[in-house]
Amino acid sequence: MTRIYDRVALIGLGLIAGSMAHAMRRAGLAGEIVGTARSTETRETARKIGLCDRVVDTAAEAVGDADLVVLCVPVGVMGAVAREVAPHLKPGATVTDVGSVKRDVIAEVAPHLPEGVHFVPGHPLAGTEHSGPTSGFAELFDNRYVLLTPDEGTDRAAIDGLRRLWEGCGANVEEMDADHHDLVLAVTSHTPHLIAYTMVGVADDLRRVTDSEVIKYSAAGFRDFTRIAASDPTMWRDVFLSNKDATLEILGRFTEELFALQRAIRTGDGEHLHAYFTRTRAIRRGIIEAGQDTDAPDFGRVPVARRREDAAE
Amino acid sequence: MTRIYDRVALIGLGLIAGSMAHAMRRAGLAGEIVGTARSTETRETARKIGLCDRVVDTAAEAVGDADLVVLCVPVGVMGAVAREVAPHLKPGATVTDVGSVKRDVIAEVAPHLPEGVHFVPGHPLAGTEHSGPTSGFAELFDNRYVLLTPDEGTDRAAIDGLRRLWEGCGANVEEMDADHHDLVLAVTSHTPHLIAYTMVGVADDLRRVTDSEVIKYSAAGFRDFTRIAASDPTMWRDVFLSNKDATLEILGRFTEELFALQRAIRTGDGEHLHAYFTRTRAIRRGIIEAGQDTDAPDFGRVPVARRREDAAE
């Protein structure tokens, strides 16, 4: 048990904040975890399941005397929340966030923070399609990456404290420039999400293929898109609006390549298709080797028939 | 143990044929399983691991006296294989295939088959990104769908025998028209695969984001695309070339929707994005309820840290 902060305040109690609470407790990283959320229902649920040591009604109250404040709200309201809590922050406290976009969040949050408070923007690259106060679990960050994007000149001790917290939650921590973060994430996360949403929308729209067919026959590839496309709509709306430039750039590259493959299909250019499909296998191998996925057949999904048998035993 | 065929011949010994062999044995569905593959290496591996009761050197030899012949080769060579085995088929035998495209396979295969042999085209909607004779496992088809697309007038007893075989392998069997199959699969499988291949190719191409960054930070959405994009290149080249019309139609619809979302990002139309992202959640719920995926956090992937602990216990 290595306590890193005496009091941690979680603003917003969704999947990430909930998982942080579980992970911090697992490793004894915080003396006290105080949480709050805008919705009364969320606060009540969090109280009922004992998600935090204390759940309070306002963000202003939550940050009082906190050594670390974690903004776990959608990117679009980070600025408003920062303005609300700023007057109540303890001098010397560290403020971080978990937003999927960094340049825009820095622009919205940093101006509100008083002198003597350390802002270390962060982004844990972990998630599921579930949201809400009951969706968190302690293992979410195990072997996942957390990217920190502090400005040059940020207090080194504040950065290192936050590093240790995330490492204690099981994560690997790296630092990078906020703009580079936004480009990398446009490639590895934002554009894939937009594409998955689009594909699922197309399937839902098509009159000649029924929804029940799409659902029953989804194991042939489609279902992997639906998981991504079930992510929180508000979070993702904000991501695209606030990482507009990088997302549009990658989308432009994507459609260019897609049109080339489409043309190869139309003209029957099998060589182009085969060469393209061969090259993409290497990246997959890299991901397995880096421990960022399992190569278990069928993703480690247990077939339902077997699950039933197990339950019956 | 319910024997359905005295002798089953598997032509081609990859993931699907291998899994069929395991699944048929699990339920005692075949008296003898004979297999063959074009590559000497594949045949030797299959012999070494005892994948079939007998592995023979040619397709012509394999089909001799077989009651069921399963063509498990890429869609592009189905016609050539059918021509090769046709003179050696036993009268009254059933021939089926496992190709991902049905109209084109029917056009290539049916003309070669002699009178008195029953052709029942089939497509098991199951797979992993692995290929080759060692990649199969008995549970692959459990609770997955197999679509049969026989012409009107096909012998009912032949269709029913094949149905029972697949049901004995754990699958749900449905029948539909070949053209409808190709459209449904263009939506649930072919277009998603093309899109995934494209996205992984874009990531690999981008100079300013390194491959190692793409790999390390893949858990944020990208890795789900890489699994799909690691599928067998030859199989997928053939799929796109032989299901050209339906794939191009769905791709057209996809780019139309993608451009609408791209425009919403560019113009900052958050309402359009939010409405689109909300609607796609319902399909996901349907897939979970239909038992075609698990809603376990993180897809049921066990974090590496926990796997290590388990191993240490």
C-alpha cells in the first residue's frame, strides 16, 4: 500500500472515474476518495455501491482540500467545470483530466486555473462500451497506456506524482506533446470510431436487410464495429468537435485509400487487393506481441453454449 | 453419437475444414473423415496432428466414395476444384462449400457437377484471424449461424442431411436465396472487412505517427480493426472480386453517410453527430441479447497482468 495523495477528488462518476476509484483502492494509492457527479441519480447510485469514500453534491465541495483533482467529464464541459472548481482548489494541488482530446482541453481548462495549481493533462487509453457509475472495474488500466501532455515548465514533482498514481493503477505512462497526442489518437481511436458508427448506421438504414439479419449474422465481422459504435454518444460528439482538424485529416487519407481499393474491386485488380491485405497483418502481430490484445480464437469470447454448460456444472 | 454421413471429404484444410473435423468428431457425425490440401506442407501437418482419419494427396482421391464433399478452398478456385473432383463423385453424394460468397460460387461450381449429385451451397458465419491446418477448434461454430442457399428443386433429403450435420457441429442453420445472402454479407462482413483493412493501411502509411505508437496505443479502438484486417488475404481478395456488385453498393452507401458525418464535424453540427451515435447503440444491445457477442468488459479479454498472476498461482 503506497499512498500517493491524501485526498483525490473525482469530478464525474462514469466508467473511467469508477475504474480509477477501484484501482486506487486496490493499491491503496489515496487516503480518501471524494466523488461528485452532476446527476442526482448518478450520485445516489455511487453512494449506494460505495464507489467513493464520500460522494458530495457539488464539484466545488469535492475539490476542497484535495491534493489531486481528476476531471472525468465529457471534453465539451471541461472548461465549464474548471471554471466552477477553480476558486476552491487547494494551493499546490494537481489538476488532471481524462479527456480523449488534449489541445482543446488545455485551451479550455488552463486559463481558469489559479497560480500555484499544477495542471497535468492526461488520457488513459482504456475503455469499454459501457458507461455510468456501475461500469468501472479495477483492472481496466492494467497494461494499458496513459498519455500525459503537460506543457514545458510544468512542475516535475506534480507530473511524477500523477505518473506514480497511474502506474499504481496498473498502467504504463508516457509523456508527449498535446498536438502529437491528438494526431495519434485521430489514427488509433477517433477515426476508427467514426467509421464504426458510420458502418453500423448504414446497416441499420438498409431496408432490404433487416435489423434481425444484421444482428443474427453479425459474427462475420460486423459485431466488432458495433461494440465501438455503442460508446457514449456525448463523449464522442465532443471528441470529434474538439479534435476536428486531426480527424478530418485522417478521414481524408482514409477515403483516398478506400477509393483506391474500391477502384481495384471495380476493375478486378486482385493483385492490388492482395498486396494491401497482406501488409496489414504485420501490425496485428505487433499488437499481440505488445500485450495490447489476445490472440485467443474468437477474441477469448466464450461461446454461449459453453457458458451454459459451465453454469450447469 | 449420431452418424449422419459414412464418409466426409474435406477439400482444403484451413480454419473452417479443421474446425469442422474437430466438431464432427466431438459429436460423432461422420464415419470417416478424409482430407486433402493442395500444399504438401499442409497435408503433412494435418497428418502429424491427426486432423482427419486419412489425409490423401489429391482431391480426386479424397472424394471417392464420400457421401458428403465439403469444398473449403478460397472462392476464386472453387470452380477449378469442382471440375477436378466431378468425375470422381459418388452418385447421390452431397457437395457443399463454405465460401463467403454464394451467387458466384454457384455459377462456378454447379455446371461441373454430374446429374444425381446434390449441390447445397453453404456458408458458416464464423471465423478467427488465424488460418492453416492447426487453427481449427471444435467450438468455432457453437451458436453461430450457417446459411444454406440451395436452388429451388434441390433434393430436400440432401439439404436436411447437411442441416443436421451443421446443427451437430453446434450451429444454427437458416436457408435463404443466394443473392440475398450476398447482400446481407456485404453489410455484415465484406464491407466491414474492407473498411478495417483500409484503416489499418492508413495507420501503417502515416509518417508522422510511428508503427510503434499505433501498436502501443491500439487499445483505444484501433485494435478491433486490426484483428479483422489480419484475416487471410487470398480469401478476402476473392470475396471482393466475386461479390463485387453488392460490396460496391454498400460502399457507396457507406461513403455517403461518412461524408454527411464528416460535414457535421467540419460545420460543428453536434446535434447530427449525437443523434447518429445514439441510434447505433440499439443494434449492439440486440447482438448481445442474441448471444452473438459477450458484453463482458473489454470483450472478455483478460488483462496481461492478471493472466500472469493466474499463471503464477
